[in-house]
Amino acid sequence: MKNVNQSLQKGPSSAKVLEKVREIETEMQQIGLWQSEPLKPEQYQFHAAFAMDTMSFGQWLQFVFIPKVKEAVQASQFPTKSQVGVQAVREFDTLPAASHVVTLLCEFDSFF
């Protein structure tokens, strides 16, 4: 039983996390949620959760969440919990085209 508990506590593999991030990026690009121009520097000076005070949720995913996940993979420091999928449900509830992005983000949450 000790081995089972150890494997449950280990968390996802880096490869699994990176694959999910690639799926999220690809889906965002396919449905037009990916922006080609960079954010303005002041948009990174946010104070609200999910940067809701300076950018859209899609921008936050692209410019904050995805880069932070990639950094976490490099450092092998994963969060103990993620609720990005829950926020995606709220943010994209009126955007049917984003339903697969929501699913992918909820799958990401399930890793932690």
C-alpha cells in the first residue's frame, strides 16, 4: 500500500503536463483565442486573480498561465492545486467555441 500512496503523491509527469499545455495552446490558436501581438508592459502589473484587472482571461492563459506552467516544469515545482478549469467554466460560459479549451483546462486541474 505504501507504493500506491507514494505514486499518488508524486503528481503528473513533466511530459504529461507539457503535452496538456501544448493541447491548450493549439486549441486556443484554432478557435482564435491566441493573439499575435504582445501585451503592453502595464498589463503585467495586475493585482486581481487571473489578472482580471488588466487583461482578458484568454490573454492571461497565453501570457501568464502557460509560461508559468512551462517554468514550473523546468523547475520540477508543480502546484498542489489548480483551479484554472473552474475559472475557464466561468469565463467561457458564453463562448461555445471554447468548450474544448475548458475541457483541457479541467483536465489540467485534475493533475493536481
